[in-house]
Amino acid sequence: MNSMKFSDKLTALAFAMLLAVPGFSAAGTPAEKSPAAGKSYIPAYEEWLDHAGILEKYWLNPTAFGTPAGKFPTWRCNDGSLITPEHFVCPDEAPPKGDAKMPEIFRLDFVRMMSRQTFAYGALFNLTGNPECLRLHQAGVRYLLEYARDPDGVFYTVIDSSGHGGPARKQRNAQDLSYALVGLAMNAYLTHDPRVIDTIVRTERYIFDNYYDRETQLMKWVLENSASDKADQKELVAVLDQLNAYMLLVWRLVPESEIPAFSDDITAALKSMNRHYLSEDGLCFRGCLERPECSGDNARHSDYGHTVKGFTMELLAASRLGDRDIREQALRGMLATVNRAATPDGREWYENSRNSGASWWVYAELDQAALTLNLEGEYEIQEQLRLWLNKYTDRKYGELRFGRKQHLWRNGMHSSEHALWGYLMSQGIRERKCLRDRKCSRTEAGTPVMNTVLYFSETANPAKVFPYQFSGDVADTKKLPGGITRVSFRNIRLPDPMTK
């Protein structure tokens, strides 16, 4: 593949294809504005399952499966139909003018999106136990391992219609490399497959050996200039998404001999974020540095979504590292961000001071942070979760209704993680409340009955399973047909500190 042509196409067409999303809202309020006594806005397990079923409707449409299965398409319409040369304008869009032809970018499938869709199937399986989601998740893993890497094992950015990957290796950016691993990280969590874990460890080592400058504590964006990317770019997501996409989820699963180096790299990522991208007041992250688009009210990636994601990743990492200073900094930053992002009536999120609504992924990140703060007793949830579950879902075709549901930067990753995270936090919050109020039902032995159920592959070691990014006590495990293990957890909490 001609990598320069790819870069030109990406520069010219990517933003044109990211359709504007309508403003919409969610809510959260500081603790002092809590809802009326006795009123709960925390959805029940059944509501999360119903929501997951709506998400599945879009992703279990056979048009999402790819040919072969696992080569998930980057481009589909909101009704699930595929983008093809004959069908490149979706039914809910304006018809093409004149002899318009399908943009060339539609002929490219992005590895990061295949991996993110692989993650989505895994997250939905973890929540629902649906064996079809597990089958598709495994298909995505097989494709990533067999076809999405170059002969030296480095993941491509894109695969063209002829099956060729590109661009040139040094022009692949650090963020895309991180997201090539997000579906594999979910697989490692669900299956404990040593081949997958080894691939992640090897790729992590490649990224930190080649992209991370230990002297300046900066993660490079690319190693070689292209038409769209420059080697001297300083991007928050180059380092942040190493933590977010795979490092924190697989940390507890890497071989014991690799844990010290892996932990050192997580610590290095935290230092990089705080040294270079944290604002002077410590309450937000700058999205990029030293370019015109990196400053001002609408600075690149300097939004509530990237900021709250950054602080949330720091909270999870600091909890495992036992770093009280970063943990407290992360809690302060998360709380400041959700407070700034809440509209005056407390029912909605917005993305920045000039935007009356938040895009789907910013909404998801703010929800997840607000739930985590609620678990820690720092923030009171109001109606935003029910608005998300009820008002913004597409019950006809599945998924959420804002903008195009699937393109080069969107598929089911954020919505499925939101469902899984939301369920876990809801259960944890509810369990703590019932224990505090002494209203939990109890077993004959007096143990509170408040289980959080998740599903894993039968290959996962029952002694090493955990509830996604969090910790919990295993209450029960049960083998089910189809190679599935159901695990019940209690006491959902932030990650436990590492054992020395």
C-alpha cells in the first residue's frame, strides 16, 4: 500500500465523514444536590441487561460480522446496511449529487476498529453470557492475530480491499498501536489465553522501546513524518491510550516475570501525563502541545472526555500502585470535571463551554467517572443513566442514536464498556447501600446476598478472574454449556493494591 496516499486520504476525508452529532444530555450533580430521599437513579441488573440487548441488536446483525468472520467492517449505516460502491450513502442521509463516487477511505478497514469491535463483543459477552457474542469476539481475535500484523508482528493501521496492510511501519502512530490491542486485552481478561497475553506483552515492549523517550518522558506520536502525522507531535492520547486500551486490564494477567517492567511502564505513563499534559491547576489535561490547534477554547482533545478519562485511568492505576498522591489527584480531577460538565439543571452533560451537548463517547466517559465517584461516596447520580438507557437508544436497529453508529472512529466499544462499567458500579453502589442500611437479604450463615454476575470462557483460571477494571470477591463459580463459566462477585471496589 502506498502509505503517503493513505495519509492524504485520511487527512482529506476523515473529518468529512465524522458526521456532526446532535446535542444531547445526561446528568449528574454534586453530592450536596442529591435527589429526594429514597429515590434511586441507579438502574437494576435487569435494566442493564435490557440495554445490552439493544446494543446487541446492531452488532449481531450479520452485516457486522465481516468476510471472513472477524474482519469486521469499519463502515456501516445506522440501519446496519454495509457501505459499498453501490450503497455508499446511507438511507438517512442526503442522496449523492451528480455522478458522485464512493470516497476512497470507505475502501479501507481500520485495525483499531476491528479491535474495538472485538472488545465490544467481549464486553457484551462478559455482561450477558450470550455465546454468540463470545463466538464473534473469538473470530475478531483470530483475525487480528493472523492477518492484522506485518511479518515482524507489528500491527497495521489499515487493511485495504485487497487485504494489504499499511502504512509504512514508522508511520503507524502510538494510539493506533494501542487500540490494536484493546480487543486482545478483553480476550486476555475473558480467556487468560497465554498466546494472546504474550502478543500484548511483546507489543507493549515494542511500543515503549521505540516510541517512549525515557529522558524526556514523552511518548512519540509517530517515528517518521507522513502527510498527516509528524514525528514531533506531542499528543496526550499517545500515552493515555496505552493505559486505557490494554495496560490496566491485562496488568494482573501478565507473567510474573514481566510484572516489574510492565508496572514500571505504567508508572512512566502516569509521569508523562502529569509532567507534560496536566494543567497548572491540576484539574484538566491538555490534549496536545506546541501547535496552533492545541490552545484555545476548542483545543484538540482538550475536552471533558479526554480529561475525565485521563483522571479515571490514573485512579485505577494509582489504586493498584498504592500511590495515595496520584489517587487523590485523580479523584479531585474527576470530581472537578463532572461538576464542570454538568448543565445548570443537573440533568445533562455537555462537552465544553461552547457545546450544549456531549458526543456519545464523552457522555459514556462522564457517566463512568460519575458512577465511580458515587461508589467512593464523592458524587450523587441523578437521571443521566436512565436517559442514556431509555431515551437515546435505538430499539428498532440497536445501539445509540447519535450520528453515524459505525465509522473510522466509532463502533460498539464505548457503548458496550459503558454498559459493563455501569452494571458493575450499579451493583457495587447498591450493595454498599444495602449493607449500610442493613436491608440486604442474607444466607443462613448471615452473609449478605448481593452477587454481581459476569461470564468468562471456561479457560479462564477461576483463581485469577476479576470484575473488569475493578476488584471483587468471588462468591461462586459455575460451569455452563458451551465452554462458559459464570462467576458471581461480591464487594465490587477499586482495584486492590499490588501484593509485594
